[in-house]
Amino acid sequence: MRSDIKYISKFLALIISLLLLAAIIGRIVPHEQQTVSSIGSYGNEVRAIQEKLKERGLFKANVTGYYGEITRNAVKAFQKQQGITQTGTAGPITLKALGISIGTVPAATEANIDLLARIISAEARGEPYVGQVAVGAVILNRIEHPSFPDTLAGVIYQNGAFTAVTDGQFNQPVSPSAYNAARDALNGWDPTNGCIYYYNPNKTSNKFIWSRQVVTVIGAHRFCI
């Protein structure tokens, strides 16, 4: 009987020790265990990680948006430089150190519909309906892209992003179709398949925008990544 009690006491002591060890480890590497991008990940966030690492001379391959061994090793090198635990995965701490943040598409509330409709009307008045939805989709895609602000208002009011905001068109009466286009975009319709830029080739000579890869053309606008 005594031996059983002794065995149970040792077992409980072991469990308590393991729990204490887990708590200590959690304090040493907070949040970084919440993996965001790691081996096998793919998308805009990975592309942004590669671009940031390339700027620092740590990523020496082509930016592909795929998180492979080359990206993992570059992340580890960056983490070593920054004094971050070298996991090779890009969790919240690593992303923050790289200057990367990503927002989520807002809900289709009346306030968001009104704001999105205002910029759609100003930027795509006279365009076919699908083209108006496409402009709204680009704005929403920017919220989820690490190179742009994380909120709807942040994207729309970003300095120099939309000429309609600076030239006063943004404050003109909103066309009725723009409200419907805003609702469709907020509800997930994206005729551009993920584009984050658009332009009218007859109205701009900007070298940067002309250098972007065109995915589709709708009305007078070219939609790009």
C-alpha cells in the first residue's frame, strides 16, 4: 500500500514538473508558437516575407510566394539577427519584426457598404457593373495584402492611392449601382481573381503600374497583381 502511495506521489510530482516546464517555455517564446507561415504555405503573406527578406539580402532566390526550404533558412537567418527564437516559421513576432501586417475583409455593414460604394462610384462611374464590382474587390484584396493598410478606411484614404479621393470626386453623389457593387464585393464576388491594382491605360503613364502583370481587362480598366 505504501509503495502505491509512493508511486502516485512521484507520478504527481512529475506531472507538476512538466506543467511548470511548459509554462516556462511559453514565457520564453510567447506567441511565436502560433505559426502563421511555414513550410508548404503559399500566398501573398509568403510573397511579402520573401520580399522583405530579399531587401535585407537574406533571401537570394526569386519571389514566388511559396514557403520552401530557401525561405525557411532565410527566416531563420533573420530570426538569428533579431534575437528571435530560430524556428524557421514566420509567426506574429517574426512578422512584426519584418514590418508585415495583414487585415481581414470587413463585414457588409451599412457603414462599410457606404464607404466602399463611394470610392467605387468615384473610381468606376460609367464602367460596366462587373467592372464596378472589380474595383471594389481590388480595394478589399488590398486589406488582406501585407503591402497595404489593414482596414477599409486605411486602404481608401492611403496617401496617393486613389486620385478620386484627392480631386474631390469621392465626395460627389454616389451612383445607385455602386451600392449594389459594394455589397457584391463585400459578400465575396471578385471578378479580378485576387488583383491588387487596376488602371486605365488611356489615363496614366505611371511606369510602376504599367509594369504590373495584367490578369484581366474589364471595361476601360486593366486589373493587375
